[in-house]
Amino acid sequence: MVNQPEDEFVTAFRKKPAKAPRGLLPGRRVATTLVWATATVAAVTLGVTAAGAVVGNDRTDLAADQQPGPSVSAEPTEKSKPAAEDEKKDAPSEEPTKEQTQAAPPAAAPPAAAQPEPEKSAPASEAADEKDEDDKAKDSAPRKLTAQDKNALVDGKQYKLLSALGTCLDRGSDNGAVGTNVVSWVCTTGGNQTFTLREAGRDLYRLEEGGRCVGVTNASTEAGGNIAMLACNESMSQRWSLTEVGDGYRTLAAGHSRYCMDVEAGKSETGTNVRQWHCNSMRAQQWLLKAA
């Protein structure tokens, strides 16, 4: 084989190892590239994370802004007021014109609700008559002697007993002996028609004169029992309950029988007998005690 001369390049390569003409060696270039790639990825990741956080905050704020809040009526500003007034002026008036008012028929009034008819008041004369009747009924109704009435009757004072028939209670004589009958007689000024009023307890009274008292003979408990002048004692047949019946007149009921002192048969003749009878408030049983 013929030896050919070596190429100059080969000769030079043999003399000096191959060396990169510029920059780093191949191994260092790879390492540097990896480092820069890692740093770039890290930077990009941080950037993306920061951008995501900013976007999330913006969305939260936007959602909060979109939530309905308390309505606040905005007051019209000074600039808006004239505009509103101009709109009112420009708007057509809803009030009817004079021609419309004249042309439109009057609206029918709604039917009035039915009112209950007021009760007719009785005439004044009828009301006055009813009042008079009520007063008469009150006066005619029997009423127990009140404290004021008792003050009007003085214990130990002499009285004449005037019947509503126009006669007076009479004992026949001034001394009125025991057993003297008590009668109805024309009124006189004699002492035989005066009696002394004495309180006897239990709202009862005695009519006495000279040691004799007006009482029911034999303490009879029958209607029609006679009344006479009797010797005074503590018997209930000599005690009388006084009940006012109107106009100052009173009934006198015997304490033992509760029958009333009565002019027999309601006669007004002089000398008519006086007895006890069923209480009925008739004129024959009404007596006016008049101070002698």
C-alpha cells in the first residue's frame, strides 16, 4: 500500500485535543440550560398563581356588588328638580276642562244606607203625667218610719190624731177612765182628743194619757178587735208601729197582731167605733199626728 501524506486537519487534531471554539463545553451547556428552564417554569407558575388570586378577588368583589342592598330613594338634586317640573308642565293635565265638566252628566250619588228610625219620644205632657203617677205611687206605697220621721215625732209630746176621713181620735172624756171606748169624733179643742206619744222600744210607740194607754181590748188577735183606753203595761197590744203612707199620714199597727187602727167601715160620722183591722192603707186607716 502506498503511504499517502496525511491531511493537515488530521495532523493538527492529533497534536491538540478538540476544543470548542466558543462558549461552554457541551456538558456545562446542558446543565445551564436545565437551570434556566427550571427557573423559567417556576417564574411562570408564580405568575399564574398570582394572576388567579387577583381574578378570584375581583370575582368576589363583583358578586358582592351585585347583591341587592337596602333601597335608598335618591332625593332629586337641584338640577333634576327643574327637569321634573318641566315634565309635569309638559304632561297633559288630568283635570277635566270646563267644557268636559259641563258636558259630563252629574254622577249619581250612592244610595244612602237605611237608617233605623228613631224611637218616637212621648209627648211632654204624657211624660209629665207618668212622672206624676210614679210620684203618687211612691207616696202611696207604705214606708217604714225613717230616722228623719222619728226626729219629727218628739217623745213625751202631745199630739192629736186626725183621720184622713176628716175626724179625730177621741177617748170620750178628759180623764179617759179604764175601759173607755175610743171612737172617731168631730175635731175639737178639748183635751179628750190629745194623747202623749211615748217611745216603747223596737221602733214602737204608746199613746197614753193620765196613766191609761190606747190598746186592743183583751189583746185580741182577731180582725175587728175593739180599741179602748186601758191601764198602761208592757203588753205589745198597747204598742203601735208607725208607717208613713204619704202627705204626713201614717198607719198605726198593733205590735202583737200587726192589724191597723181602723175607723169601722170607713164611716166619717161622729161616734164611729175604732177597731183593729187588716192593714190596707185606706183612708180609714190613715192618721196624721199633729202637735197639740
